[in-house]
Amino acid sequence: MQIAKGTVLSAFLAVLVAIEGLAYAGIQTEYDELNRESATLRILYTELNGSYHLLNTSYQSLALEYAALRSDHDSLQSRYADLSQRYARLDVDYSDLTNLYAGLSKDLEIEQTLSIGNSLESFYDLVRDEEGFMERWYGDQRDVDFCAKLALHDLGRNRWPSLESRFYEDVGNYSYEMAREKMDALIDLAGVSRYDSPTLKIKKILQFLSNHIHYEPEVNNVYLAPVETSGFKSGDCDDFATLGAALFEALGIDAAIGLFRNEYNDYHSMVLVQLDRLEVYDYWKFDDLTHKGLAEGRWIVMEPQSTIEEQGDSQIRQWELLYAAQVD
């Protein structure tokens, strides 16, 4: 059976129209979906844009706060650096003040320990008057003998019994005991230990004398007892010699007081100690002084106004020993 061409064409067109309709319907659906997604995205965009503006505002605010905090930090850092420098200076000042305080405390301790009262001082004046040494100098054996007696008194020996009885009646104590306590305190201040070698004992005593006792001339010669010289913290050569000899003797080192003279007819007093050697230090010595009334053995010359390192000084050699008295 033969189908008319018009009929086929119509059917074909109908099919095409149906396909186009379906295609359009699909596109319309996709378009509607995209339109809804676009609307949703616009809503999200609007929300995100609002959030962005809020965050940007917060950022600007935080940026200002950060700048302020940064400025405060820099200011505090500068102040910290300044305070650190001031603290360092204060720490140095504190350390200096601490050392100064320690030194002043030590000086006060020394001052209080070495000072003597009127009672003990008056006893020595009485002794000098009794012995004929009130502002008098003989320039012979009598001088060194008297100095040795003063040294022995301050080592706790009763050298003037009748005067001591008068002193005890007035004071209620013995002057030689009071003096010995001062000598022991001085030895403690010098840091001397009984375990030290003789040379180390001498070194510590000479250093203490160098640090705390200074030379002062006298208008009229007065022989001072050891605790007088330490109490005054000054004396002339015979006062230094009497003090030094007493201290060495107190430490178990045999000592004597010597009166010397040089070629210019100047007189000088120094100490003699009975030792074979002075370890590593230089010194001047006498191998025998029995003719001067001292015990057998070597006697080393000690200048009590100098440290142990200075005992070998050539100036000491200029002195000729005239008289000597052993402190025993």
C-alpha cells in the first residue's frame, strides 16, 4: 500500500515538534534549576558580602588595636631597657654599698676591739712614771728592757705587783689580764690560726699592722704598751717594735726588741725573731746574738712597719744593732 508523501512529511514534522517540545521542556527545567541556584548563590553572596564587611570592619578595628598595642609594646620595651640599665646601676651601687658596709662593720669591730679605757691607760702612765720613762729616753739597754717588760705585761705577766694591787683595788680587775684579752682579740682579727706556720703567722701579723696601725712621731718620746699602740692605731718605731714583738711571742715565736743606729747617728727600733729561715721571703739576719743577751741561734730582723714581702729591703741593712732585750 502506498503512503502519501504529504502524510509522511506531516508525521515527520510532528515527531520533530514532539522532540523539540521535549527538549524545550528539559531546557526549561534546567533553566529553572539554574535560576534557583543563582538565587541561592545571590543570597549566599549577599550574606558573605555582609560577613566580609563585618570582618573588614573588625579587621580595621583590630588593626587599630594592634597598632596601639604595638606602640604600647615599644614604649614598654623602651622603659624596660631603661629600667634594666637603672637596675644594673643600682645592683652595682648595692654591691658597692654592701662591700662598704662590710668594711665599715669590720672597721667598727676593730675599733671596738682595740680601744682601751681610761683605767688601763692610766695604769701605763703610772708604770712609766714609776720606771722613770715619762717622756724620757736613755738611748741604752734600759730602753729595750722597759719595752720588753711592757710587752710581757700585755702577754698576761704581772711585771709590777705593787702597782697591780692598787689597780685591782680601784678597778676590780688585773690590768695584765685586761691587756692579754685585747692581745688575743687582735690576733683573732688578724686571722692567725695556731696551725699556721711561723712564717705565715708573721705574715698575717705584719699585714694587719700595715693595714690598721700607722706611724706617727712623738713630740716627746713615750714608750707605749702594745695595747696602747693598737688602741691608738698609731705609734712611732719603738711602739711598733714593742707591739710586734709581743704579738710574735704570743704566737709562740721567740721575739726580742732591738735598738739600732745608722751611720748618720739616727736611732731606730725593730723586732728580732728567732727563726732559721723565713721560707720564700728575703730577710736580714744575725747568726749569733748571745753577746747582746739573746738566746743562741739565728735571729731574723723584722721591720714591723713593713709587710713580710718588704723585709729584705736594703734599707734595713743600714742599721747597726746596739741593744736587744728578749721578750721572755
